[in-house]
Amino acid sequence: MGQILDKIQGKEWRQRQIRKISDKVFDLFKNESGRANLRFEDLYIAVLLVFNDINKHLPGPHFDPPSKEQIRTMMLDCDINLDGELDREEFVRFIKQLTADTFTTVSQGLIITLAVAPTVALLTKRATEGLPGVGKVVHRLPNSVYASLVTLAVVLFQKSLPAIE
């Protein structure tokens, strides 16, 4: 339950997650290439890794990464010192800009799931108890367990939705 509350906390949680993902990906490239900055080719691969992490670890639908042209345009906006590469802080700024809509969508979906699914589950439990076969099992389940199972099913369903572009 504590993890759920952390996710609802909002901006601070989002900033920590972005920083954690950004640092992880930046360090990966820094260690492999020995360079302190990311060139466009590295940045494109880094964006793919970031979106892979987002899609693996955050609830909700799958998100497609932006095109190479979009990444190139954003890179120009975030390259403060105009050296054609992004340092760590420029990369964090780039990722914040890149993922702003993604985290808004995830947050909205998470709030809807956590608020609506348990309520709907409890309202429909009585109707489900009358179904042959599963009715007896549903009747024996405590409301909290039933609501949790339905919420989990909704999250899994959301995860299986097609990609948002």
C-alpha cells in the first residue's frame, strides 16, 4: 500500500522516477563509451531504453517512443551549451520534457484504477455471487480480497491495451 501512496504523491515521485531512470541510462552509456556526453546516436538508443523501462515498470498502456526527427528537434532544444551533445543535466531535462505527457497519462490511469475498480468490484460482487460455479467462491472471498483481485485484473487489462502514439 505504501508504494501505491508514493505513486499518488505526484510531482516529487515523478521527479524521482525520471531522475532514477535518467541516471541509470546515462551511466550505462558513460560506462560503455567512456564519454561524458551523449551524441545523437547514443541519445536515440537511450530514449528507447527509457521507454522500455517506462513500459516495464509503470502501470497503464504501452507507450511508443518518439521518432528520430522528434528526438533530434528536442535535442536541439535541450542542448544548452550548443556542443551537439547532451551532458547529464541536459539529458535529465530532455527526459523530463520527453516524458511529461507519459507520466500524466499514467497518473490519470492509476487514479482511475485505484479509485474506480475497487468500488465497481464491491458493487458487482453481489451480482457475481449469483453466477453458477463461481458464485460460491466469490461469496466466500472477503470484500477486500475480491476488490484487490478485480483491481489487479483491471491493471493487467490496461497493460495489455494497444500502444498510445
